[in-house]
Amino acid sequence: MAQDPDLSGYIIAPDPKAARLTRSVRGTDQAGAETVLSVVEERPLTIFLNGQEIVTAMTIGDYPEYLATGFLRNQRMLRADDEITRVDYDEELETVVVRTARATDYEDKMQRKTRTSGCAVGTVFGDMMEGLEDVRLPATPLRASWLYALSARINRTPSLYLEAGAIHGTVLCQGDRPLVYMEDVGRHNAVDKIAGWMLAEKADPADKILYTTGRLTSEMVIKTAMMGIPTLVSRSGFTAWGVEIAQQVGLTLIGRMKGSRFVCLAGESRLIRDADPASVAEEPRRAGRKGAA
């Protein structure tokens, strides 16, 4: 896909090396006229940790190594200090095997699982709040001007969403600059790919913003906090528990970010309102995203 010229260094999803990501299907519209639509492909990806099968995710198939390592890290089956010795992806078998220098405790994690409200592979936690008591997020300031700039830039970026819809996007940002853009059929898969990229690149989360098209539910807030990212922004809505957890851990939480509109749900003291909403252009209809519409 073409890259917007002012997004130098920006990883555009999907990975051009990935196999088919969309295909055409035929249908009829409300008037009975035949129509041809571009739709996103789904395929299974089975993740192994040190030889043990962990989960099979339904995914679009790009960046499988990032998805696998990010999923394991966000499920706390990998510690932050674990040394990943090898990541082997077999496209024909649709598997990723992650190997570590330390023996891992995935059996215990899977026995104490709780399925949450995630889509696609979703999220599995033992104690939902486990580990959050140790989270110390930095009080990183957030400028409203960054939010407006990010929303505009992300919405004009070539993407599977604009091509076929029915997909979620997640973007790792720094200030008003997008750094890494990932998409997938489930919002958790997209976030896990970001986590995997951060692990591989040893990226510092302290000054980052996580932008998502997904809902701000409890597990999305928990994942962001456990990744050490101090700001979470979404185009979509939110749940009461998601807001409550964000307030507890010191996460700046922004919901319903569309055009000139947003609502600050947590971290108001860290938000710098340095832009006049009246000066912000509304989103073009073509660029407007509504989560996984």
C-alpha cells in the first residue's frame, strides 16, 4: 500500500510481505443489485511457548512474530526481563514458536484463566488486577493539539479499514507523531502486535500514546497500564470499570476522539488544552472510522 509521504518511519499495516489479506465476495444490495465487496481474510495462528501450545488466534496474518510475543507478554506468560532466544514462524503450518532462556509458568497462568470481553483471541487473566498494584505510570503531559493532529493523520493513512472495513486499528504514538500502526480483526490482536514490536525494539513506553479504534474496556486499560504506556486514546466508547481502573493506576484516558470532539475520562490534570476545538476540521466521511465498522 502507498505510504503517506509525511509519515516517514511509520510502519503501515498490513505487512506487504504477508499472504493474501483481502479477497472479493459477491452479494446483493438493498435494491437487489449485484455488488462486489473487498473483505478481510481471517486465518488461524497457533502460538507455542517453549514447545507448549498456548492458544490459536484468528488473525489477518501479518506480523505473526509480534502478535505472538506481544500476546505472551500481555498475558504475563513472559516477564519483562525474560530473554527471548528464538521466534520461529511457519507460514505453511500457521504456527509461531517462542522460545525463552528461562522455564515459563504458562500452565499456572492457563489454569487460573478468566475470559474477558475481548474480541478475536481476547484476553486471559488470572486475577484481573494481578500486578497492577506495582504499576507506576509516569505523569506524562498530553496536549490536545497532539490529539487533533494524530486523529487527522491516522484517518488519512492507507489501511485495511479504508479498503475493506470490519477491522480494528491500533497506533503507537509519540507526541503528535504516529510511530507504529497495526490492524487486525480483533482489537486485542492489534494491541498485542504493538506490544511485540515494543519488546523487539526495546521501546521506552514512558512518553508514548496508545491510540485504538476499540472500546475502552477494563482489559484494554489493564493491558495499556501493564505495557507502561501512560496515555490511552480511543475513537470508541468506554465502560465504567475501564474508567475506574484508569483512575486508579494514573492512566490518562481519552474516549470518543473524533474530529474536534473528545472526552477526558481520567488524567484531567495532565491534559493541556492548547488548541481551540473550533479551529479543528471535521473528519471527511470517507476517513471516518467507527471501530470495527
